[in-house]
Amino acid sequence: MDIEGLFHSQSDRIAAFSRMQVHLYRHDTSLQDYFMALQMDSPGGAPANSGDRRHSNRLYDFAIRGVDKVNQIRSLGTVKADVLFCPLPYFGRETENRLLVRTLLGLVRTDAKILCLLPGGAPCRRELDAQLEAAGRTGQVEFIDATESSDPVEARLRVRLARMRGGAAFEKAVSILEPHHLSPSREAKGRFEHLAQFVEAWERLAPRVEFEAVVARCPWHVLCSPVCRTARQRGKPVITFQQGVIGHTLDVPVTASKFVAFGRPSATFLAQANHRFFKACGTTETPVEFVNGGCLFDTIIALPDQFDLQTLLIVDVPGPQDDFYGIESQSRALIHLADRLLTSSVPLRRIVIRPHPFWNDLDFEACQRLVREHPNRCELSHPVWSLEDDLRRSSAVVGIFSGVLTVASACGLPAVFLQTEDGYTTGDLECFSPAQTLLPEAAFCEISRLITDRQAYADARAAALHNGREYYTEGANADLSATFFEHLLQTENSISCSRYESK
């Protein structure tokens, strides 16, 4: 897949990953379910090869499947719904939980009967039940935990079958990629087996489920991927949503009939990437209608002029341990920029460092050093602080390519996308260039001006608002109302293809 002009990175991992996707999808479209395992794979592990093939006991495997078939026959029963709703099965990010609730409430207000694939222990279940009851729509929604087992026997069977499925998919991927001098690490097999738990769970449930349309959080995430694939195979409309800033090729191929993007730039960019993917595969591109929806999970608020706060919010640090994007130099430049601002004569009252919401596996040492050296002017934002809280107490924001920068711009905060020579870039953020995308020296000068020059601050704020309105449709939050979903749930016959056309 030709990614020139889509992404640029000093690392070759994005290009290598996109080549893996093309080879695997060309051979077997169901291998898309495991793309995320390859994207998360660490290059430091020992590469897998066809000689690692497991020596399975075929008779034992056959017996396991036979017992499972009998066990499934006992639990036959069809579940019917107008809409099958598949959210993410992870609940560690509050903004995603809010999106789940808003989406389900918007769907029920269309009067459709909903089947929601929600894990039994989902922390938002109590809120969902309360809001559905308050709206008098409890009877419209049926919740099913696709990964739940009916008894201990089935639980053990599922574990075994998921390992068999994941191991077989891994071996198949290795055999396909090996001739092209591409290979995942041996450690990736565990990730394949993890994803296979969701594929196995859905494919056990799918024959018992009848639906007219699917609404899924995104087309490539764990349970969503096999659900979207099944729906497309059945000829049913599939609606999915943009996951975040489009930073690599995991977003393609788009297995949806309608894709809700933040706005025109992302829709155009993803359509172009999707077109290139299918062209590389040598297969017919599936028509997709790209809908410009606005900001989906973070909240755009109308912030006033906050020049007097003289506080800078820094995002995208600390850098990830596994540098898939090749942003190590940019992460170092961001820390150096903070250090330089704190030790300069710029009258900056405070720097607030906000890490990514997924805090695990992050190295805070460089950030903690800044806090120790400047305890009265530098702090780490605590996880209990929402993004809205941090934006309200900041004058400007600086980072690399975080969605926080796009949201901040739409809120009216001057935002700087820090760039380095030959550093990582994504065409999804092109509308923020050149005014807001700056090299380190230019970024230092611009932030210094923003802190000291009220007119410069006002000009930068106007530019940020303009670009934020460009990136998010009308610079607003997505309208997840009944009317919005009624439009999306129109029949396939009304869907037009909004694909990228090369010139």
C-alpha cells in the first residue's frame, strides 16, 4: 500500500504494517480481525517463522469441536432486533463511556428494537438502565454479553477453542507474510489468541442473532471487527464512527456502509487511504458514505479569551515505550521545549503536563524531573481532572498529534502541533498547517508571544477557531439525536459512495 503523502515517519513500522495488512487481506479478509494484534506487536521480539508451527492433536481438536457443537445445540434460540449495537468492550476512558450512553439513547429514540452487546460487568450499565427506565424505553433494549458462558463446561470449551482459533490465525498470517520478508514476533501469538476470544464469542452468537442494521463503535476494534464483517456478508447496513486522529493504516479497510467522521478533512483523508488500500489489494472497493458528524467523544466548549491565565498545557508526554509512530525525537523536543520555557524569562505562571488517558506503560521520569526542578510552576495533571478542567485553566496547548490539540483549537485555545525535521506527520491534520504546526524554535517563539502579546494571542485564537471549525463539522459536538440516527439507518439503497478519486 502506498502511504506516501498520507503518513510520514522516521520509523518504517507504519509502512511495514500497511504491507502486512494488504497481503493478509488479499489472502483472507477475515484476517482483518487480527490487524490490531500486528499493530501492537513489538519489533524487539524474536520473529516467528513457519517452523514454529504447533503440533496439535487433531483427534483431540476434533473432539473438542464435537462436544462444543452438542453444547451449542442445547442453547439454540433466535434473538431478533432492528439494530445490533456493538460498543467497545473496554471502559477505562470516561469519554468513551459517555459516547456509549449517548449513542444507545439516540438509537432507542428512533423507536427501534436494540440488541446491545455489552459485557455483564460494564460500569455504565447501571446508568444505562436508569436512563432507559426514566425514558420509558426499557423494553426496547436487550443486553447480551457475547463473551459470557452459560456453564463451566462451555467456559472451558471457549478458552480452548479461542486458543485453537487464534493459534491457527497466527500460523496462517506467518505463512502468508514470510515470503514477503515480513513477520510478527512470536509474542504476537498471545495477542492473536486474545482477539480470537472475541471472534469466537461472536461467531458462536451470530447464527442466533437476526438484525436489520449494525451500529458499531469502530470497524477494527476487537468484537466490532467480526460483527461488522458478518453484517456486510449478510448485506446489512453498517454504521461506524471515527476512533480518533487517523494516525496509521489500522483504520482501513473500512468495513462499513456509513462512516461518521469528525469532519470533511478526516472523511476525505480516510476515503483516500481506503481507496489506496483496495487498489493495492487489487480488489473492488466497497462503497462507503462518509458522514461529517462533528466531535464525537471529547466535549467542545466555548472558552473565552484566557490570555491572563498565562498557563501552558502540554499533551503527548511522556512518550510511549513502544514507539510505533517514530515520535521519540518529537517527544524529546516537547520535554526540551517545556524545560526551555521554564528556565527562560518568559513570564509563564504554570505548565500543566497532561498524559494520555491510558497511563499504563508510560515513563514519567522526564516529566517528574521538570516538576521536581520547578515545583511552583510545573505540575502533572491528575487522572481525576477531565480534559475540560485542564482546558479551562490554560491559555494555550502544545503537543505532537493528539486529539486534545484539535479539541482545544475548536474550543478557542491557541494550540501548537510541535514538529521536528523529518518527524512523524499524518495528513489527517493537514488543515492545522502551517499556522499551528511549528518546528521547535518557531514553537518557542510563538508560545513566548502568546504569553506576552495580547494581540498575538487574539490572532492565534482566531486561527485556532477557524481550523477547529474546519476539522470538526461546524466546530461542534456531534448531534447523536434520534433524527441523526434515523438518517443513518436509512436503507442501503439510499447510500451513495463518497470515495476518493485520484486526479
